[in-house]
Amino acid sequence: MKLSVAEADGQLAELVRLAERGAEVVLTEDGKEVARIVPSAQPKQTREEKRALFEEIRRMAEARGPYIGPSAARSQDYLYDELGLPK
């Protein structure tokens, strides 16, 4: 797809979506090619690859065990006085 920079003005999001779907967008100025918007060379992960990654992260988190840290129940006490009013 070829279009002038003036025609493309304000349509960047749509042009990027076209490129994501495999289209090549050529921008021209005075009839000369000045830029191209092309799909990224980085392949997209398949659904199965994403699922495997999430499962691996879940297994790693389970192996570490539960988080045991300070209780958040009283974490804002320093903001209030003994009557419960803001300091």
C-alpha cells in the first residue's frame, strides 16, 4: 500500500495494525518513497508457547513457597494518631 505522508497523517494506529497483519505500508513525499511501515521480524508466540511459559512461571512460583513478609494490616498506622485521626 502506498500513500503520501499527508494522507497518512493522523492514521498511524491504523497503518500499524495493517503492518501487524502483514501489509507493507510505503509513505511517499512528492512521489518519492521516504519511509516504510513493515511487520516486525520477531515471530509471534503461539497460544501453546504462551501457555507453556505461564505454566513454567507458575511452577517456579510454587517452588519458592508462599510469601511471608510483614503484615499489611497495620501498614498505614504512621499516618494516624491514637484516636484514628490523620496526623
